[in-house]
Amino acid sequence: MRHIRDLALWFVGSLLFAGVARAQTPTLHERTVQIPGMECSVTAWDYYTTVNGVYTLKYGGGTSCAGHVGQRTLNVVPQVFNLVNGTPLWFNIGGAGLFQGPTPAGPLRLNGTRTVVAGHLYRLLAYGQVVLPNGRLGSVTVCADCQGTRPTLSITPPGGFIYTWPSVGVQMPGLACSVMVVQTRFPYINGTPVMQYGGELMCNTGVTGKKNLEIRVEVKGSGPGSKYYTVTGSTLSATTTTAPFLALNTGRSVYIGHPYRVVAVGTVTRSGRTTTSTAHSLTAGP
């Protein structure tokens, strides 16, 4: 039976081979695929290192478009192989996935590091999605080093959320405008805990002038009296001189147990006078 199981594992591995963690000179596995019908592409990469007997998987992905047009979303998911009752299956590695978007950042790149087990079979998937200014949507899943298979991912949550935070809004002093942090949701997407957050700046149509909205995620430092720090890459902003309404929505992977909050800052400048108001979400974390 052991021989049969080993043979089956070898057979599946030869078809779906991604990477076996073992002591060797680091070899970069990288693949780039164009999103069908778009001048945009998605890249997945990984390699293994070993130091003092500890095996580490280093991995990442990216998506970019010609002219940096559109809104991009990227999900990078390391997976591990196992046979379950004789059925070959790939499992997302909990807490190792990376997620960001939609965002106009271009190119959008994410990377991570994970300790792995020698002799186990791993693969790295990157899902990239782009929405062009005309509303057209395209996506593709890339495997860094798969052979004989075309695995796919979806960023639609399978159902349910870890939990949600309610919307929180503030009135801007002296103006018929308000700033709001919209409902913040924490779904699992391909095994990765994600914070989906956004903000709004709303004014009556009679309020003229330049309007700016900025949203960001902050995380609290450890220890009593610690300050909040902006999470790198979490800030988005938008400006208008005509519309009475601005809205921003995006998402990013987060760590379970960390104290996060979402901040929305609205600014209105008219007749040389600038008014700024800030709304904060609940101070908590998934």
C-alpha cells in the first residue's frame, strides 16, 4: 500500500508539479500571462530557501496594464498538496494569502514569506482582475510553475463574513456635507482574511468648490498608550471640483487579532477657506 500511495503521489506530482521544498540552490519559478483581450498581464513567482534546516517559501505576484489604466485587484495564494482518501487535492495555506484591490495602483505587486515542510508539494497561484474605465472586466489565474493543469481562483467569497463593522459618519462644520466610513466587511477569500473598506464624502448640490476624499487603514501598536500607524499601501484618494459626491472602496489582506481601524478624511475648499472632517470606524480587528 505504501508503494501504491507513493506511486500515486509521484504520478500526480508529475502532472501538477509546482515545487517540492528541499535543500538546493534557490530556483526562481516565474510565469506571466496576458489577460484575454486586454493589454494587461498577471505574474506569479516563487522560490525556496533553506537556512539551518528551516525551509522557507518566498512568493509573490503582480498585475499591470499598458498606460496603467483601470482598477486592479490581486490575490496571491500559496497552496499545499495532499491525498485525501486517494483523491488528490490542493489546499490554501491559511494566513499565507495576500490580497489588495480594487486600486488604481499600477503596477500592483504583493509578496510574502512562509515557512514550509521539507518534502511537501506546494504551488503558488496569482489571480489578477482589471476593470477598465469603460467598465470592461477581465481576469486570469496564473500558476508559477504548474505543468499539465490550469487551476483557477475566484475572489467571490464563498459565503458569509468573519463579521462586519457598521457605517460611521460625521457632519462637516458649517457645511451641508458629511464624511462617512461605510460598512467594513471581513470575508475570507481563498483562505485569506480580507478587510473590505471604503468611505464617502456627500454634499448638497449647492456646495461648490474643490472636494477631496481619502481613506486608509490604521493598525494600533502594541502596549498601553500606543499610537495608530497607517498600513503601507492602504491609502486611496479622489478629488473633484464639480460632483457633490465622492466614494472610494477597496480591500486588503489583514492579520487575525490585530487592532485595525478605517479612517476617512473629507476636505472641502471654497472661497479660499478649507474645511476638513475625519470619520473613524470601530477600533477592533478580525
